[in-house]
Amino acid sequence: MPTALITGASRGLGAAIARELAPSHDLLLGARTAASLTAILGELPAATPWPVELTDYDAVADACAPIEHLDVLVHNSGVADLSTVAESSVEQWRHTLEANVIAVAELTRLLLPALRAAGGHVVLINSGAGIRANAGWGSYAASKFALRAFADSLRLEEPDLRVTSLHPGRIDTDMQRAIVAGEGNEYRPERYLRASTVAAAVRQAVETPADAHPTEVVLRVR
């Protein structure tokens, strides 16, 4: 079976993507710690844990070294530190751009030989904020615009790979609950996309026949 590496796979959307790809892929499930992967590995015991802090670049290089052939790389891990420009800090901007852009670029760079060997597919979980910024989302939106630009550049530079930017609207996850709480609003799950729906879109992109290149997928709540 083809191999897929999913970052941020311990819960939420990452775990949902793992469930979608499990029937058709050998999985490497990424997370910061091995302990955080316990639950999803209980559901998917055939998967392999891949615990590494993605901003520890020496550790990432060591973790990538054994991977010689990779069919699918799903960049799902990221952070959402939200504030107005007036209330933001240098530390917040650095943290957001580090996690959402720099770590993604470095992991991709390290895995390019394995992706090239497989003629692989890179899927970047972006956001509606990577298409249109909202007030109070400055650093997050900037990181997602940058992530979209990274995907566009990678697509042009690596013509033997497929590179998909997936731009979902808000998703019903624990992260979303925290965001809504920070906004001081009532949380109503029906207002948001289901994680399983977005995960299915990832699977559909990966399973798109080889004569097509799904470059961008945009999902909105009906």
C-alpha cells in the first residue's frame, strides 16, 4: 500500500484524515509526543507513530532520515493564535509563522527525496483565512497566505509532484471551541464543517486520477 504521513494526527481534523486514509494507506501519524497518539493508535493499530516537535529541526531531520518513499504528505499541524494587530506581539507573530509556515517548509524540504521517489502528493491544510483575512486574525491569516504561496511555488518547482491547498471554513474541533470561547460567542457545532467532511475532501484529492492535478479545494459550510 502507499504510505501517508499526517502531521497533527492525534485529534481533531488530523485524526479524521487518518481514519479516512487508513483503509488505503500505510500511515505515519505525527504529533508532538507519543502519548498524545495513544487514542488514535487505539483506533488504528496498524499505523506507525511518528512523534516529533516540528519546530525542533534537528529532531525532524532525524525522524525523516529513514523515510525513503512517501506517497502522501498531509500538513495538518498548525496553531491559531488570534489577536488584533494592536494587541499582537513579536513573539506571537514569530510563533505563528514558525509553526504554520517555516516548519511546513522544512519538513517538506527534508522529505522531497522520498516524495520524488514516489511521485507523491503534498496536501496542505490551509484555511478560508488563506484567501480572505478577517479582523483580529492578522498573524494567522498572514501565515495562511504565506502557506498558499509556498504551495504555489512548490507546485511549480516540483512538476512531478501534486500539491493541493485545501481551504476549509471553520471546522467543528476542540481548536474551534477555544477560538469561539476567546471571541466570547456561544458554540453551536451545526455552524461549522464536520472534521469527517474535510477529511473526506483530503481523501478525494489524494484519490483523484493521475491525469488531473487538484491544485486548490475550497470548502464552505452550507
